[in-house]
Amino acid sequence: MTETDAGRRIAELHAILREHNYRYYVLDAPSVSDAAYDVLMRELRDLEAAHPDMLAPDSPTQRVGAPVSSQFAKVRHPQQMLSLGNAFDEADLRAWRERVLKILGADAHLAYVVEPKIDGLAIALTYRAGLLAVGATRGDGEVGEDVTANLRTVGGVPLALREPQQKDEGRRMKDEESSFIFLPSSLPSSIEVRGEVYMRSADFEALNAGLAAAGEKVFANARNSAAGSLRQKNPALTAARPLRFFAYQVGPLEGVELTCQWQALAYLRALGFPVNRDACRFMDFDAVLAYCREWMARRDDLAYEADGIVVKIDDFGQQRELGVVGRDPRWAIAYKFPAREATTRLRNITVNVGRTGVVTPGAELEPVVIGGVTVRNASLHNADYITARDIRIGDDVLVKRAGDVIPYVIGPITSRRDGSEQPWIFPACCPACATPLERVEGEAAWRCPNFGICPAQLVRRVEHFVSRSALDIVGIGEKQAELFVSAGMVADVADLYALKAAQFVGVEGFGPKKIANLLAAIEDSKTRPLDRLLVGLGIRFVGGVAAQDLARHFGDLSAIIAASQADLEGIDGVGPVVAASVVDFFQHPVNLALVEKLRAAGLTLSGGTPRVRRGDGLVGKTFVLTGTLPTLTREQAAELIAAHGGKVSESVSKKTSYVVAGASAGSKLAKAAQLGVPVLDEAGLRELAP
């Protein structure tokens, strides 16, 4: 075959294989058998091997790239990848729509796009001049991992974009007002496409069956399987996994103009991306609610795992006007499926000691599958929770996964008792160090007061110290913290900075490269600002917001240590409970010694991170948080309040403006009722701090 003939045939095979990929992954209508496809792919590989100068980076053969390093490079997203606020019932959806109309005007003309919320891994694909350039995970929304080589192996991810054509099915995506959607007829000069990598349920089951037959560890659920498969060090391993892709959003775009989400979905399909066919557009909000109900009824019949559906305002101009609050767009909301529940046997109740000494009970369960996940352990919240519900060892209990994520015991099924069940008594002493437990009057938690010595607390403190919100030391997690403490390598968090390579010789799992990376990460953490160090110290009640207030006001850790409670209470944002906790922390010689060790190690003990102020709507308002909120952690809720000018206190008084209550709220809720203090849920808080 001549060079000219080879080039012509390679170009033909590119076009043929891309069309087959499009029909298989996008249209779900393959036009050739797998065997026939394999013959064409083999021919292309042979031709490229014989003519290596004709191997193009967007060739269908290049879906399996060279192995990448064990640590993925970081990619900063050109535009933040947002999260979504949640709705858990139709009332929440209607409240979201009312918030939208409040901003846009009661007479605003709205259209809605409703899309399945696939339970997979969010990714962003960047194409330049029609070719895949970068593929990254969502990460924290600002920075993700570069997994381009692995994404090239995912069949639904085009390596090169298709030219939009008049006959594309995307042009016939119908809605209530038009028979077709106008599509741009050209390729964009650059485009970022966002979507979800996932695994179909049948493919996941087949994969797990194969892993089990081979004696390998199986995956807990399809989402974890997809995420683990995409983060393989070797792209060839990713290629062997049955991963798929759905595109659902256009990010930064150049060279083409799009005006709405429905048009964007049609354009993505025309470019060669799989777009979920269950996406629909509605002009009537009642039709949106009806579709949500229909989808919930279909949950167990879907070919893939979904944890809800996403409702979006269609018009991009209206989206821009609505804007974003925190990391959640006001123009979209996730309607979550109801939490799944199951009944199982409570085998035992154990306790866990946290970094501040709080001793928390937990349930050991007969394994039960809830929402595709095997649950063996669940939360029991606190001693009062167990007593109030008369939960006994040996009970058949109802277990729930709130938001399909966190399992907890709802309560016992008393009608099934046969007399063998055993009441449980909270331990009098710490299970890790045998120190008698203490309980502050008015609080639900029991604590181990042995702050400086208790090994269980030390493990948790190391975990907290190295976490992302504190010193952010990559390479240290729960297992490493347990190892360092049990082996006597650290007696406090400052000892992390005294670790030497020689201490890891012969320690399983620590090769030369891993040791070097770990020590480099520890050294790098010395430059974190003062507020991050304050968080890392684990002072009770001092989260990110209070730490920023303290660092900004005093500027140096020595000044904070020397401050009186009155000095601390005078700081805007720092209440009496936080102030008393800070003073108490630095009255202990062991904590002062820790600070000096950190100073000697070279950590930053001055400066701080400025807080971004997003509004003044809560100025002069004081909030108390209690219980578990649906989507916000306690620290996130406090940061939201502070960002709008409000203050957070730990105790309810007549001066409290609002109590924000979630699941398993404690005595603070009763105190609010006694004093007539208004109580809000998370949605109410977001109304005040949009």
C-alpha cells in the first residue's frame, strides 16, 4: 500500500470508527457488531504501526495512553465547578421556585430543564480546535486532578468533536413551544464540557462478579467503582473497566453562542457527546413536579444509579441574573430521592473517642444493603439518643441513609423483641486510656478529659491537624495517624515535624518516593497562615470562622495566648463560649509546650487569611446551631452566617436571634422554645443568607 493510499485509508477508518462510537455511546443504536468493530480497530492499529508518522493524537486507537505518575497533576478550573443545593420534598422545590421569582420578578417567564442526577464522578473536558486537550475531576470545585490519559479510554468521551449537521437528532429535541432547537453550525474554538463518568448497574454487577471470581476486592457501589477506575495509575486498567459518560453542561465557551440549557444539551449531542435522553424541558412548574414524581417511581428500574433529579432554569440570561450563593447556583436545585431505609439486627454498641475527647456511641450491624451500599456501622448520635429510644443490643432496628450518604439508626422495632435483647449502659471510663469520663451539665456529650495523653484522642488530633481545613498535609490519613501513634513516632502533632526518613525504614507501605513526598508535604505545611494553625490545634469551638477572627485581630499567636477572656469577647464574631474555650486551652501547660515545639519547628505563628464578606443581611443577628443539617456542616453554616455579617454563639439566651436546628437537635432546641427564640431549618437560614 502506498503512502497516499495508507493515509486515505487511515482517514476513512477515523471517520468510520468515530461514527460507530457515536452510534454506540450517544445514540445507543450500534450499526455493527462488536466483532466487526474490532476488525476495523485492528486494521487501523496495523496501519498506524506501519506508518507511525500518520498517528494522530485524536486517533480512536489513542484511548489507551501511556501510564501516568502515581500522583496526578492538579488542574485549576477556568470557571468554578459548582455544587447544588438540595430539595427533599415538593415543598422545598416550590420554595426554591419562589426564591427564583422573588429575584427575577413575579411575572418572569420561566422554562425549566429537568435532568437525571447520575450517581457518578463529575469531570470537566476541555477541547481546543475540536480536540480533547484536558480532562479533570471536579476536585474541590476550584482545582481538580488531571486524568486526561484515563478519560481518553472512556468510550463516550470524544477525542475529537463532530461537525454539527442539519440531520443531527439534537435538532429534533422537542419541547412545548417548538419542533426543533436551533443549533450553531460550526465547532467552537474552545469549549469546556462538564458531565458525569458512571457505570451502568449491569456492568457494575458483572465487574464485581469478575473481581470476586478472581479473589480480588469488590467495589461497594457503582459510583465508587467509577471513581476508582478513573483514578487508576495505568490508563490500560481504566480502559478495562466499563465506564460511560453523560454530558450535562457547557462551561467556558469561545467561538459559539448558546442562549439556554436546552440548546446547550442539543449542541453537545450534535458535537458527539452522550446526553441523557430522559432530560426534559417544561414551561409549567406543575409538570416539573409531576415528572419528579414519575422519576421517583422509576428509581429501581433505571439502568444506572441516580440519587435524584436536577431542576434548572433554562435561560442563561436568567441564570446570570440569579447568580450563585456560596458554591450553589440559585438557578438550579437537586431534588433528592427519599433516603433509603432497611431493617437489620443490632449486633453491638461500641464507642469512639474523638479529638476533643467526645465519646460517641456507634452501632455494629448485621450487614444490610441500603441504596446499593453494604452498611455495617451506623451512628447512634449520643447516650441520650439511645436512652430516649430504648435501643438495645440484639434489637431489630430501622436504619436510614440520610441523603443516601450517612447511615444512622432510627430506632428499634419493639414488636420483634423476644426477651434476649440487652440494655446498653454508657461506659464510665475512656475505653482508650481508662480515665473517668465527664459530662458538662446541659450537654449531651460525655468526654475523656485526658487531653494530653489519651492515645485515641491523639490519633484523631493528628487526623484533624493534617486535614485540608487545617495544615493540609497530603499523605497522612487515619491509617498513618494510627501508625505514628501506636509506633511511638509522635506524642503530639508537633512531632510530625521531627519525623526522619530513617524512622520509616522497614515500615510496610513506605517506599523511598512515598517517604520523600510525605516529608516534603510536612515541610510545606510550615507556611500555612496562623488561622489554619489555630484550626489545627483543635481548640474546642474554634473553627475556620473564629480562627480567622482571632488571627485578624491579634496577628500573632503569642498575643492570643496572653489575651484575657474579656479581651477575646470584645472581638467581633467571638462570643463568650469561644473566648472561654481559648483561655482554657492555653491554661494547660501541655498545650503551651506544644505551641513552643511548633514555634521551634518553624511554623507560621502570625498573619491570617482575610474573610470574604458576601453581604450584610445578618449584621447584629446572633445564631445558635444545633443538630445535623441536611447539606451544611456546623462549620459551613457558621461561615455562611459570618459571611453575611452575623455571629454564632454556642448557648441560647434572650439575646439569641435565631436557633438553626437540624436532625437530632438537643437541649438548645428546648431552650429556644422556653425563651421564645425563633427556630429555623437550613432552608430558612439560606433565605436569610442567600
